[in-house]
Amino acid sequence: MRKIIAVLFLFQVSYVLIAQEPAKILSSVFDEALTDRTAYNNLEYLCKHTKGRIAGSAAAEKAIEYARQALINAGADTVWLQKVPVPHWVRGIEKCSVTSSLNGEKDLAITALGLSVGTDEHGITSKVIEVHNFEELKTLGLKSIHGKIVFFNRPLDNKILNSFSAYGGAVNQRTVGPSEASRYGALAVIVRSMTQSLDNFPHTGVTRYADSVNKIPAVAVSTLDAELLSQWLKTDPSLTVHLVSTCRNYPDTLSYNVIGEVYGSLKPHEYITVGGHLDAWDIAEGAVDDGGGCVQAIEMVRIYKKLGIKPKRTIRAVMFMNEEMTGTGGKTYAEEAKRKDEIHYAALESDRGVMSPRGFGFDADGPKLEKLQALASWFSPYNIRDFDKGGGGSDISPLKALGALQISYMPDSQRYFWYHHSANDTFEQVNIRELQMGSAAIASLIYLVDLLDL
Ligand SMILES: [Zn+2]
């Protein structure tokens, strides 16, 4: 009996020790993140010196070199570049004005959609037809649409609490709207910017033409000017818009993913990937989308090295290239992993901004999801409580086929689309404390997922 009690006592002591250790480590991770400015300084550099780093640009090349050096400075055991084929799209001259015999004349704040084709330097002058969805297009048909500019003006639904869901409910106007309008003979497309904010920043983003359609020029208009255009159309349906957008697509070129590793101490041939995307739209500094996600991954490396945290598995910080246009960074990374027969245990993406951390999303079910959700207790001292089903991201999703658990970092989403894909996505929008809290949360979560073999 005494022996059993002794064993039970020992079990209890060791359990308490195991339970205490991660809490102490998490505390030191948060202390380190919250008292160091390296990640914030890295973000400032990316924003102010590699602004507009869309894949294929000189700014992107400069960002790659900076990220490589930042990973070396963070103490990564190895840092390397991985070749990625990328499109090469270049914005041109952009002008847009509306002329109404009733209301007068006004310039509209526009920006070409990524990968869109352009007009010639003289542009297009045409009547405009406003629609809100593809059913309306179909109802109007060739007769009403042919030879006109189609204006997609369905706002994000403000009743939807999660901003990403609201965006998801409107973004098809941008991604496939130009193709759909082209089927009915439209000359060009103007799409309302994908933001809940009413302001004068046009928000770009990629459009994807179907193979079967004639590619037509496509631009986004600021939400304020979308409102104005819509109002004018109500009183004067025969108003005209003059649109110039001389962007061009050039042959594909080569760029790189930037990868830094902290070697695993027990299972070095199993990998956990943590990343964001290094490319950003050409009109943006790319602070919240997604310089923040990149510097948080670099910061994880720095924190592990500074605190002497030795993960069991090899942890990779990956700055993916070309998330914004065709996602070849994520695809290439997974293809290479498959070719090398690598074991990918888990992957976390931070590409939902760097506002205050709320928690994480996990692409898991049943007992596995329950175990992951139980991790929330470690984070309650930091007010990080949302451990929900539903994880992933465009850069890490190709790793799913290799069995990697998909995890999303989930900061508060309310302000993200104010900045997303616009000239309003600047370094000044990022709060250092929120960025640091996110870095600490990510480094802590990855530490636990690795330690507890989740
Ligand atoms: Zn992004």
C-alpha cells in the first residue's frame, strides 16, 4: 500500500513538473516578445524600403534579401532560398472619370486588378451598367450589357461578424466578375473595393480570367466613389465613364521563398512550417498583408534561439512568394517537400493581419481537435481564448496532402479589410504590442504542438 502511495505521489509530482514547465516557458516567450523591438523594426524596413513588393518586382528581390538576412540575424541554424516561378504583371497609367449631363464631371479613385489586361493609352469611354451579382448579369443579358462597362457594386455584408466571411461573400465580383461580364460582351469592369470602410482608397486584388472568355480591363473603385457612381446612375443612366489602365502582363519570371530552420533535437526530419507571404500588392507597404506574418515567423526563430528552446522537430520559418497572384510559393514549397519525401507534421499560417490575438483555428476533428482546443488553458493568462475548428491558409494548404495539420493564426478581424490590398496598408497601421503578442502566441503554440505531440 505504502509503495502504491509512493508511486502515486511520484506520478503526481512529475505531472505537476510537466505541467509547470510549459507555463514557465510560455511566460518567458511572452516576456521576450513584449520587450524586444526586432520584429517591429523588421516590419518597418519591409514597409518603408521594400514597398510594393509584388512577385516579379525589384522590391520583392530586395525583400527576399532582407528576410534572408533577418533570419540569419535571428540565429536560424540554416537559411536558404527556394526558386519559385512567378507571373510578372506591371501596373501602368490609371485614370478614370465620370461625365454626366445632369451631375457634372468627377475623377474616380481606381486601381487596376492584379493580372488584369489593360486599355491602350487612350482608354475606353462607355456607358455603365450597375449590377450586384451574376444573376442580375444573366437577367440583363447580352442585349443590355454588350458594349458597356459593368459596375459590380455589392458591398460586404456588415451583419457578418467575421470580416473574412464578409469578404468571402463579396469577393467573387473581383475574382470572376470580369470573366462573367465578358461573356455578355462588356468592354471593361469596375468593381467596388472589398472593404467595409467608406473611404477613398481603391483596393486591388487578383482577378482570374476563364480560358473561354475575351479578357477585358478590370479595376477597383474606392467605396466612396462607388457610392457616388451609383447615385449618379440613378438620376442619369446614360452617363459615361472614361477609363485608362495601361497595366501589362509580361512573361513569367523567377523569384524565391525564403526559408530559415531551427533544427529539431529529437526528430530533425519532421517539419513544422510557420509562415506568411513576403509579396505584397504594388500599391501597398504590405504591413498587415502580410509583412506582419513574415516578421512573426522570423521572431519565433529569434525567441527560440535567445531562450534556448530546443524543439523536438525541425521548425521552419517560411516567407512564401507570390501568394497574391497565383500562389506558386506555397505550391512549390509543397511540391519540393513531396519530392524530398519530407515528413510535414504541422503548418501554421499568419495571413489574417496582426491585430490583437484572439486564438487559432485548427483543421482537425474529434479527439484531435479536442486536444488542440484544450491548449487554450495555457493561453488564458494572455487573454487568447478562441481555439476553434477551421484552420489553413492559401500558402500552407498544399501541405495538407502531405498530412500536415493546418493551423491559422487568428487575430481580431474587424479592421483588416480597411487596409487589405490598398495604399492604406502601411506600417503606421500596426500596433507594436499587438504584433508582439501575436509573435509570442505563435511561438508558444508551436512549442506546445511540438512538445505534446499534438
Ligand atoms: Zn495576404
